[in-house]
Amino acid sequence: MAGIIGYGAFVPSYRIKVEEIAKVWGDNPKAISNGLVVNEKSVPAPDEDTATISVEAARSALVRAKINPQDIGAVYVGSESHPYAVKPTATIVAEAIMATPSMTAADLEFACKAGTAGMQAAIGLVDSGMIDYGLAIGADTSQGAPGDALEYTASAGGAAFIIGKEGTENGSIADFGDTYSFTTDTPDFYRREGQPYPSHGGRFTGEPAYFKHVLGAAKGIFEKTGTGPEDYDYAVFHQPNGKFYLKVGKKLGFNNEQIKDGLLTPVIGNTYSGATPLGLASILDKAKAGDNILAISYGSGSGSDAFTLSVTDMIDEKRELAPKLSNMIENKSYVDYAVYAKYKGKLRMS
């Protein structure tokens, strides 16, 4: 199958702590942190949105890929917070990285798995020979209503992957082995047109939604490839919170060493469409040649995409060409709730 030629990530530098949000709403910060396994989350600046995050991640992916952007034949941006209801984010990104005009582009939506849906589309186009390279991005500046449980986790960030044929002269850093998707109509989370904040099914979002689909995708990819948790050096899953992530990893039989490097929710929150892609980018920042990776996304509504990857010996050379995710996570400035509310547009003039 195709492989990842280059990857990039971006997380805004602003952060807000769980206790700062809890202080405003009269909640117990320790109970929130322990219950969700989250300590703080990223906050987009007023001039940061899904488009700017996608552009930054895509530029880093291009540097690592070492290709001419004119060779990119498809750009897909998966998000549930595109800046325009009618105006594609993908064309903005393509123009910014100088990939236009001989290419196809589209915005994708499937809650938090829109980014991995774009990866599957790019893999298919590359494997079919229709294009040489495809760019798939998962990014969000996610929303949570004031006082809602989502406000403790909904954050911002994204990752980009340039996908091409394995063994090309530019060298893939990780080759895809297989992919499998598990999809049903399970409406655990939704936002109507024109509504500023999403609604969710509370506890319903767990067992019948997240766990059913992530476990279903994992079982499907295991059966399809004849593998099990012992065959992977790393695993990463969608992470609406740290608790779900750790629980599903344990249910699948993975140990802490296999899953810890992909878990980012405790320090940057839930980046929605960017969550699994960012977790994968974090793993690629540390993996070595020969390592095997399992990545499983989840999108409410509901579905999961599973991928198996094998890291190549190009990883050491290419990952040093662009900023690592750990540096972005460490580069942070804290804001209080008032500034956070201002930046997120929660405060509006009447």
C-alpha cells in the first residue's frame, strides 16, 4: 500500500488549566482531572482557526516529504470546525502551500474521524495510480458550551500527512499495511446548522458509541491482518478524554508502554479531528525503523477507521527536518477564563 512521505503537526501555544474552568462553574477540579484524565487544554488565539492550523501542519509535512508541492494531486481537510460553512478550507491550504491548480480538493466532515477519512481517500488515490501524492489533514478548533462538560476538553490542533507510494525516491517514513472501518448510525453527538455548540448524549457516548466502534475497528483489523496487540510497538486511539483512551487500550490488551506516547489529551485536550492524527505524529516523533503501529480513530455519529503501519529507516533522517510535537506542547502560555472566553468568542456584544 501507500506510505507516509512526510508529516507535520501544530498545536496553539495558549493553554487553560482545568482548575481555572472549574473555578468559574463551581466544580471540583481534582474530580474533573481524575475523572477525565485531563489537566489542561490548548486554546486557539483570535487569529488561529482550522485553516491556519492546517497550513502550519501542512508546511511541516512538506519539509519532511522533500517534494515539490505541485506534485500533490489531492488535498483533503477533515474538521468539524471549518471556518466557512460554504467555502472550502482545503483550497486555502492548497493555495498557501502552492499546490494549486492541477489537483483536487475537498473538505470532509465525520465528527472526529474526518481526518482519517481523508487519509483513506488519499491512500486509495495513490494506490490506484490516479495521483502521485495526496495531503490529508485532521484539524479542529473544537467547541464546548459554557459550563458544559465538553468545555474541560474541547481544544485545538491538527496534523497533516503527505501520502505517496512506498519505496519512492523521496522515501516513505511509514508504510501502510492495511485499513479497516467500522461504521453505524449511532447519534451520540451532533450540532445542527447554525448552532454554535454541539449537543451530546452524556454517558451514552461511552459504551454504545466510542467503545463499540473503536473495539469493533480493532477486532476487524486484527482479523483482517492476522495480528494482535502483541504485534505492535505502538498503538494510538481517538481520545475524547484520557479515561476512554486508557480504558480502550486496556480492553484491547495493550500495555502502558505501547499506548502512552500517543496519549495527548492530558496536556492539550481533545483536538477532535486532530486527535488521532496528532497522536500518530507524536509516535512518529519517537518511533524507530521496524516498529509497527496501530492507529484507530473515532467519529461520533458513528464510525472508526483503523490503520496498521510499519516504520522505515527513513524516519531518523526526515523527522529532524521540522518541529517536533513535544516542543510545541512545551511552548505554552496560560490564560485565565476571561481571556479564554474572549478568544473563543463566548463573549459577544449585544
